[in-house]
Amino acid sequence: MPVHPAGPRLFSSIKFKHLVRRSGSTSAAGTRASNISLNLTPFVDMMTILVAFLLMVFSSSKLLQVQAGLELPIAMAKGKLQDTEAVIIITKSEITFKGEMIATVDSVLRDESPTYRIERLFERLEAAARQIKIDVEMGKIPKELVTACDDLKNNKRPGPDQPLCPDGLAILQADLVTDVRVINKVVVTAKAAGFDNLLFAIKNK
Amino acid sequence: MGAAVGAEPGGKSVNVEVNIVPFIDLMSCLTAFLLITAAWVNIAQINIQPKGKTRDTSDVQIDDERIVLSVLVQADRIWVGLSRVNEFQEIAKKPDGTQDWDKLESTLKEHKANLFKDRNDLEIAGESTLQQPVKYQDIIQAMDIALKVECPACPVRKFYDVGLSDPMGLSARPSL
């Protein structure tokens, strides 16, 4: 593209005298100044309030894995979703564990194995349960969960709002229209693999 | 924006213009970042324990001598049953085609206030077939109601121990 000399520019070739007149400020030389000062105070105020509000609602905890097209069921229960390593996700079409595709929903519905388990999911869950157990035994857990794990060892059930020990704990994130047969199979598989505590992720009304 | 830092009487004004451009830049970046990372959907949890007998024959279970309160959600009705005494209550769908969750709540309240005053356990199962599928939302709704039911006068006020069972392994299963 050829280079042309610069054309007319605002305040240079085109003076905008009417705007300058309205601005009301004069330069040191007595002529009308061309600077229009914007009042930024309301803008800064608004920004400060917005930042303060967003900082208040900001959660630094690990966000739940988001899967495209996954719509969680709606319920009134208020317990805040606890974070744990084992997350099983069931979308409208597939089952994934830790981001790895395990099986399609259709294949699970077609499978009529007598054990009523999803074998590939069972293998992954069993390995994950073993690893979590080792981590708990070695004390690689947050301090606030130590008491919960001690209670679990003593067969003491935690209260309704108390945190749960990660040993044997998994999150199930399933789409609200998922067939219950798939949920049943996943729950049976999780139980067989050593996950005796399941957290069903729900959306509050 | 300016700041008067002590003008001398009769002397030159010592107003200092504070450059707020970096401040606005920082605020804009922070606002954009917080807006993107904000979690607008409130995600909660329902804690359940897998219960009941499994279909796996290697997993032998000992029969419980206590009466167990069982809820079976089907596509067209809900059954509330008591094991051992084999008493069942059928909750049919409402005329508009939706499950009668209010009736389920009142039924569970009744059981809580009578037989389950000092108990906190309950079993829920969903029976889905190819012809009459039951959705996950229905099971969650049933669990939500079970967790909500409260008996203020009872020694144990709520059903804290809600378990999900396989429909075939439910302690009280209506024979259809």
C-alpha cells in the first residue's frame, strides 16, 4: 500500500472551534484552551465499588471442572461442594473420569453385565482410591481434614456440615436428564472401587 | 484530580496533579479479571452413601433386623415402603403429569414422627426402564425432600443418612 502524506486532522486542520469555546477553560496565553477535562471521579468511584464487590465474591478455591453442555440438577440443599480429587462427570452422551473419556452413555445402557459395573471406570476408580488412601496415610491432606480422617478411622460419622475425609470420597457431576440406570451403575461401580461417600453436585435454585 | 500540598499565602499555588491513569488501568484490568473468574452459579452438594444389596453375588450382605424406610421412584409413581413389615404407600403422579413431591414430603414427615423418631437413615432408589425412563433430576428431588424433612420434637430431627440404592437391592421393594 503506497504511503500518502497525512490528511487533515482534528484540532490541526479542523479546529472544532465551537467545542473549544464550550469547554470553558482558557490557556495561559488568554486564548481558549482546546483541552476538555473529563470528570473522572464518578468513574473511579464506580470502579472501586465494583472491584470491592467482585473481590468479596471471588473464590480462590479450585473451580469445579466445567464440561460443555452439562446442566446440573436443581435442589435446595445448601452444603458447599467440597473439593476432592476423584470427579466423575456424566454428560448427556459420555462418562469421564479426571478428564479421561471412559464410556458413552449409550454403551453403558446397552451393557447387561451381571456385575452391574462399568469395568473401565472401576479400574480407574480403584487406582484413584488406592492413591488417595496412600496420600491420607502419609498425611498429604489439608490440615482441616485431619480430624475428619481420624473420625473415619474410628468409624465416627461426621456431622451434616462437617468436611469429609478424602479417603473414599468422590464427586459425581451428572446432567439432570441422565437416565437413572447410568447413575445406578456408576454408584455401584464407585462403591465396589472403595468410594463409600459420594457427593452429588447440584445447582441451587 | 489535584492535591493541595500547602500553598503559601500570596505565593505560587503548589497544587500537584496526581496522574490517575495507571490507577484506572489497574482497576480496569482487575475488574475484567474478576468478572471473568467470578463463579455466578452457586454449586452445592448432596452427600449420599451407596446402600442396599448389590447385584454382585460376591458381595454378601447381612440382613438388617431393623425396619428400613425405602423410597422407590418410578416414572409414573413413587413408593414409600417399610422393610420387614412390608407396608407400602403408593404416591401417584399429579393430574398435570408431575410427581407429587408434596405428598412424598408429608409421608416422610409422618414416618419420621412415628417409627423413625430416633433414626436418621433412609434409602432411595430410582427404577428406570427403556420404556419408562426416570431422570436423575427426580432422584435428586427425592433426596432433597428427604434431607429437608424435619421433626422438631424428635430426638433425631432429620434424615441425615440418605443412601442411594440399586432398585433391586432396596430393603423394602413393592412386588408388582
